[in-house]
Amino acid sequence: MKYTQLGRTGLKVSRLVLGTMNFGPLTNEADSHTIMDAALDAGINFFDTANVYGWGENKGRTEEILGTWFAQGGDRRDKVVLATKVYGNMAATETAWPNHDRLSALNIRRAVEASLKRLQTDHIDLYQFHHIDRATPVEEIWQAVDTLIQQGKILYAGSSNFPGWKIAQTNETARRLGSYGLVSEQCLYNLVERRAEMEVIPAAQEYGLGVIPWSPLGGGLLGGAIRKEREGAGSPRTSGGRAGDALANPSLRAQIQSYEDLLDKHGVDPGEAALAWLLTRPGVTGPIVGPRTADQLDSALRAVDLELSAEVLSELDEIFPGPGPAPEAFAW
């Protein structure tokens, strides 16, 4: 495994991030533990989750699965850089009571304590805001974060799904208050969806945030979706839902076909190429991979050592051109 610093911090993290969103809803506890053991054995030390994972009446279940894995000992917790998120509503019913969601100081305090209990740990390494909160002043958020840092319950704060202007506002406020500020941004970023290159990633680089792309395979589109469709081997993520709807778009389908044809010509697996491409992108710490099986984890691991040639990188840019930097992307 290869490692890098998380943004401007001294924290070393693996170039792949183990995403756990499938643990519970799609992968049972025993298999989830097996995947986490395999990831740790392979050198992946960066695990990402969120308090709402498990979803619906089972929200919190994914954190519980990580907690029972940590409880097995063997220095599991000590070896892992643990990241979770706060924002989603954790009340028993979505409309039961206020203050069970978003980023008020009250909810941050409540959510941290609940996550620590589910995760069976005394601290969270990276505590991420899952979405911007338009109703809570940034000063209040940093007040809550700094208190938790002083208490030793969290070490770093990060953002997820923040626009560039919000990254700037949040870190400028932190600078004024004498807080350390955000150290990472987890954003939607892949070959199909490159809008983050316009302002989010430049803002992250300017403020020293590591970039952690989620959905690196575009919900399955970049994992050989058309080939699997023809073979009748499509997964729920490729044969239906957002990815299935996307393939119904003739223009996008033509792009994906060109993508698969290009990689077939070079003998490269599409999913591995999509991850390897992200690992070449400026500012990227490492993409989040969310394996449902051990085989999917093995495929992701191969991407770390995959070096795409200049020719392939150039042709990928031709198939999936980025938006270009701001303001040139929309002005001059």
C-alpha cells in the first residue's frame, strides 16, 4: 500500500479509503468484518463511515458493525484512521423532534457521543460535516468542534459535499477564531462527474485540504457497466437506479462504450482504471472504495499499482473532458 499526508496535516493515510456504506444494508456483519480484516492486512488504514449509514430504521447500524470489529482487539482501532460524519437526522422518526440533525452545537455534541458509543472507541480521528448547514453560523460549528478537540473526542474536522465558497468561508472563519480548520473535503468526483475540478478542488488545495472522492466508479458506470449488461451480470448499482438511468442516455452510453473500448484495447480493467485515474489527479488523497465482497476489494487494491500511460490519460480526457478551471470554464 502507498501512503500520503492528509492535506496539510501530519497524518499519514492510505491512497485507498475503505468506504463502509454497504456494511449492514448489503453486506452482513460477518462478511463486513472479513472485508475490514482484508483491507487492514493489505495496508489500508483509512476507514470512512457516517452516523446515518444503515439507513432508515437501521441508521447507525454501520457504525455498530465497525464497533464490534474494533472490539475484537488485535490493535484494530490503533491501526485505523477512523472517519465518520454528522448532519443527517438520527431521531427515531424524521419528524419526531428538532435538533437531531444538522450542525448545531447541540446536535454535534449529541451525535459525537452516540457515534463513539456505536463505534466502541474513545475518539474519532476525522469528524466530517456531511453537508453544509445554511441555518447554523460557522462560528457556532467551530465552537463545538474546538470543545470536542480539547476533550480528546475528535482530532480533525473535515467537510463533505461543500462547494468551494463554503470551504473558503469555513476556513477563513476558523483562521479568525484561531481554530485549525477543515483538513479534508469528501466530494463527488470521477471521470463522468468532474465539476469538482472547477472550484471545489482548487479551494481545497488553496486551504490545504485533502480531497477524498466518493463514488469513484460513478455508481458502477465506470466499472464495465455495458460489458456486464451484455453478460447479464449487472449489479443493482449498474442494472438499475441512477446508473441504469444514466446508460439510457445515448450520449453518455456512447462515452461509456468508448471508455470500455479504450481499456479493452490496452488490456486494463475499467474499474481499476477509474480508480487509478483519480490517483493521478492533483490534490486527491485517495478515493473511497465501498466493496460489498472480498473480490471487489482485491480489484480496488490492484488500482494502487496501476500506472496509466500518458496515451491512455490523454484519451480519457478526450472521452470525458473536464470543465476547466474557474472562471475560464464559464467566462474568459
